[in-house]
Amino acid sequence: MINPIQLYFWPTPNGWKIAIALEEMGLTYNLNLVDINKGDQFEPAFLALSPNGKMPAITDPTGPDGAPISLFESGAILQYLARKTGKFYGETERERLEVDQWLMWQMGGLGPMAGQAHHFLKYAPSMEPPHDLPYAKDRYRRETGRLYGVLNKRLADREFVAGDFFSIADMAIWPWASLWEGQEQDLATLPHMANWLERCSARKPLQRGRALAAEKRGNLQTNKEAHRILFEQKPR
């Protein structure tokens, strides 16, 4: 009997990473929704899995040596699942190092910068009171654009970010890069990135991961209670 992985998830770019990985790797999993707009991430049961109060998280009943394990942080989860399955992590040590570099690039650069771009361009102006900050908007729009320039150059002579194979680095980057419009980027100036987005988007498992609980993804700009919970960090 298969013991499914428990996925603790909400349909955001970080959540999509793990849903996409589970689908791409063909792993059996159960979905546990963590409604971050209502403060589920602050519940004691979830904090026991993810002490930082962020999703996604997983519990694998058949972890290392067959013992259960819980993991938080999307990059760590991707590395674990890739090692567990032997998939999407390259075939050689050099390939794995390429994957790690670009995974860390996403975790330390693109994710935080694109997330701040979303916040200051879309959400802060709609808060009560509004926070329409031109400097912050320009700062994070420009830095996100710079990072996409790095990605575009990287993809000029290869199919995927780590080489000619789809990897967990692509799974980490694609969810954020797919939201380029909300980050006020010009895809016409990023032709290699645009082609890569199309290649990734054509993958059926990626489509399934991206569609997971899509109906739960509402308009955060109008959800004032979610603003209080997410941006003021006040549990319900």
C-alpha cells in the first residue's frame, strides 16, 4: 500500500513549485489546504511542520531510512524530492551543481524581489490606508527586470536553466516568472525567457501542478482581512 506524501499548500508561486514537482515526479500525494488569507499558517499544528509560518510544507511517511519526515522551505523540499526519486537533478555532479546554483538564485534573488514587486505594485496601493510608494515600486520593478535579464541571457544557448534538461531549478523559477505581467515586465525584451516559459508551460504535469486548487486563488487586492493577516502579520 502506498503511503502518500502530505502536501500543505495554497495556490501561490511557492506552493506551485511543490505541486509541479510532485506531478512531474509522479509521486502520490494528499492535498491539505493552508488558507494563508485566513491565517491557517499560524495554527499550532501547521507551525509544528513549518516553524517559520510559511507554506508549502510536506510530510513524507517514507522518508530517509523509511522513517517519516516533515520539511518546510520550498527549495529544500525540491532538493529532497529530487534526491528521493532520482529525477530532475541532473546525471552528474557538475549538472547537479548547475541545478543548485539556479535554485539558490531563485530562492535568494528572484523570489524575494518579484514578491516585493507584487507587493508594492499591486497590494500596497490597495491597502487601508493606501501605500503608494514610487521609490519602492521602481526599486523592485527594476531589480526584478535585472534578474530576468540574467535569466534571459542564461537561456540564450540552452533549453532550460541548468542545461538541456528540465530540472527542479526550472520548477522553482517558472512559477514566479510566469507572473511577469503583474511585476510590470516587458516580455518582448526577453525573447529567450519567453521561449522558455512557453516550453515549460507546454508540460502536462506542470499544467496539473499549476491548476491545483486554482479556484481558491482570489483577488487579494480587495481582501482587506487578508491584508491584515499577510502584511501586518496578525494571526486571526
